[in-house]
Amino acid sequence: MRRLGTVLALLGGAVLTVAAMPAALAHDHPSGITDLVTPAIVRVEAKAQVDITLLDPTDDPVHVERSYEVPIGTGTGTVVNPEGAIVTLTRVVQTEKDVAIHAANKIFAEHHKVKIPDDFERHTLDDKTLNRHLQECYPPKKPTATCIIDVTTEIRVFPNISPADDEGFKAEIVRPGSRPDSPVVLMPTGRADGSAGLPTAPLAAKVPDKEGSPVAVAGFLGRPSANVKEKTDIAHLRAGGAGDGGRQFKDPEGKVDEPPKLGALIDQGLLGGPVIEDKKGEVIGLLVGGGAEGRMIGVREITKALAEAGAAPRRGPIDAAFEQALIRFHTKYYGDAVPGFQRVLELYPGHPVAAALLKTSQDKRGTAEDAGTRRAADSSTGEAAGVPLWPFLAGGGVLVAAVIAGALLYWRRGAGVPPSPGEAGTLETGLQVPAPPTAISRRPLVDEGANPTVVVGRSFPALPKPLSTGLGHPVLVARDPGRPDEAAPNGDDAVPGTTGAGATGATFHKYCTACGMRLGQAHRFCGFCGHPVKT
């Protein structure tokens, strides 16, 4: 109990010291959270290449060949692994319209000089002969068809890269969606920039359920270029499930009518673009809808589509280096961020966000805005950067006072209480000192046997190594009976019943079990150690 007060005093001082540390030592999560995703967004454009041959069997039979490019869709995709797997909406790369019908209408109108709408609908003509040829030109192909049609779909991806890539790279559908607004998975079939792969976007585990949860949306309104940068905007989610048409948006303060605002962005190019959670910067869904209504499908549909396509979402070395540099940048350690962004550009030279933030970091490195410079300057003067010293000094004073008080209390209690019976002390101070420890009884030594066999190397040639060295029971290995003994020329040590080496071709010897010396056949005691020989 005397020591308990001291311990409590010390602990109390430590607690006060820790409590005095300001919360300013912990930094907030960096801003600019869309920076984690925007390097991974791409522009997706899909078109159908239709090659059609019209067989004109009228007055002068001819073959008319035409090629048409029919736009299918445009939108925004998100790269989810370094190999280039991209998720977007199915209606960005597939259409429910029949492009073969569109080509048939167009070639008939051009060749026969008739008025047929340039659309995807089947039409009829007043001229019965031309109308019959037109109907036979429409798919599906028949034996009497007047048109041969070949349709190929081309999907081209334009990455977010600087300088801009005007050609992009081709991609193919790995896993189509079951509905126009369901996710589709694409994979590059041509080149993909970057030896370490492509920048990727992190996927969230779930969608926030809270009403008014803040999010951001991102995408491209056109092909990336020096004049066309990624478009980002803010929005808020409504609570509850997604429903049949996807999760809805609503501004909790009612200042902005978000559904039509997002619908307009979708129509301009953000169709299929990522919806980004506000805290961790992870993708929680894709934009769907358009017109007066913008909605979102959730991340569970994305991960399900990726699993069915066998494309696992994961981050790569570019993302790891970029995220570390990004944290330093947004906490204003610009000097520390410079080598991080340089490393990102070594891995992926066209990284647009890293290039822009590197320039800013270099401009602010070593200035008053650089937290690293301020910290170094403050440490040289003995002050923590931006943190007052008085809480630490006060905490240290409390701790010192607690230690002194505990020591005085310990001394006063020890001086005022005489030693209890059985406790030793000193005449000068009267302080209690520990009594001498009680003698500990020693265990009796283990009896290892009076006559253990010990192997020593005093004979020549050396004895064989024992097969067993168990305590008190070592075993000697006899020499090879078939080997002649060179050490007994007179046969004194021969085994009884033999007449020298020539009798059996070998002799056997006896050795002292205490010291290992060789014994004669008639010896009853060892001539070296006096140990009796057992017979």
C-alpha cells in the first residue's frame, strides 16, 4: 500500500500529460478526394462499321458497295485494374437499334434516289418493284436478299493522359450487361500506355445509407485534350435502396435540383461515369439516366459484373506511389511530395494529375506554405510547428510535482512507522529494509551410478564411438572380430580357448570400464586407476 500511492501519483501525472497534448497533432484527411479516381477515368466511344453491297437487278444489274459508320454510344469508363479492365454502362457500347436496317435505308436512298428516312425503322415505297427489293434488303438475310451486309463493332478508349492521345486504343466486350443500364466489362485489345499498367480507381465495399451523403461525379464531356479536361461535380444521395431505376440524388438543403443537373451531365458525356464517396475517395457506383433524371447503380452490381468477367479489381504500383505523394501534397508537405510525384511519372509518364501537382509542389517547396520547411524552422528554435509549448510544459510540471509528492509520501510513511516484527532495519534511518532471503534447500545430487563406463581416448588405435550414451549405461562397441590384432604379439591378451592370432585369425581385448586402459586376461585391478575388474 505504501508503494501504491507512488504508482498512482505517477500514473496520474502521465495521464494529465497525455491529455494536455493538442489535437492539432493529427491531420485531417486530405482534400481533393477525386484525385484518386480522375487519373483512371477514360472516354469510351463505340461505333458500328457496316459494309453493305446492294444487288440491283433492275434494267442494268449492278453491284453497289458502301461503308457506313453508325455511332452506338459515348460515355465515361473507369479503369479498375492495372491490366486495363474498364467498367461502364452497356448502352455506351451496345445498342438495341438494328444498324443493318439503317444501312439498307441509306444505300437505297442514295442509289435509287428515293426518299427514305435516315433512321433505324423499316419503310415501304410506292414503287412495288423497288419496295420488293427494299424489303428483301432488310435483315435477316434470305435466299432472295438484294443486300449483303457485314457489321463489326469498334470500341475505342481514350485515356486521361497528358499530352492527349488522339488515337486511343481498342477494347472488346468481355462481359455484356443484361440491360442497357447494367455494367459492362471491357478489356484493351491494342496498346495500353504505361509499362507498369494503367492508373486504377479504388472500389468501395458498399454505398452509404445516410440521407444526403455527399458524393462527387466525374467524367469527360468529350475526348481528352488540352482543352477538354475531366469534369467533376458534387451531389448528394437519397436514403434507402436503389429501387428499379437506381439510387436517386437529392440536395438535402434544397438549393440545387440535382436530378436534372446530373441528367444534363450524363447526356453530355458522363454516362457510366463513377460516383465517388466523399471521405475515402472510393467509387460507389456508376451514373445512369439522362434528361431530367440522373441516378446511380451501386458498387455491388459493378463487383458482380467483374466477377462474372473474371477481372478482379485491384490497385497497382502507380496507384501506391501516387497515393503516398497525394497525402503529402494535401497535408502541405510540398517538398516531400516532389520525389513521390516524380516516381509516379517514371512509372506512367502521362499521369495528368501527378504532372500538375508536381509543378505546384515544386513551386511551393521551401516557401512559407511548405509545412516541412516550417517544421524544420520551428524545430531549430525549439518549438513544434504551429503547436504551442505551454500544454507540454504544464503537463511536465504536473508530472514532476506528482513524482516529488509521491517520494515525500513514501519517505514520511517509512520514517513514522517502526519496523514490524520480523522486519530488519537500520539504526541511522529506521527505514525498512528487506530481510535476508530464506536459505533454499538444495536438492540431493542425482545418483548416476558408482561405476559408469567412461570412454577415453588413451588407447591406440582409438576406440569406436559408443552406440548409446544413456545416463549410467554407456555401451562399448567391440572391435571387428575378423581384424588381426597387431597389439598382442605374444598372445598374452588372447581370449581363453585360443592359441594366438593364428587359432581364429583374431584376438579379443579387455579394457577398464573406469578409465579405458587395456587389461590383460589375468588382471583383477586396473594398473592405471585401480578400478576392480568385474569378471
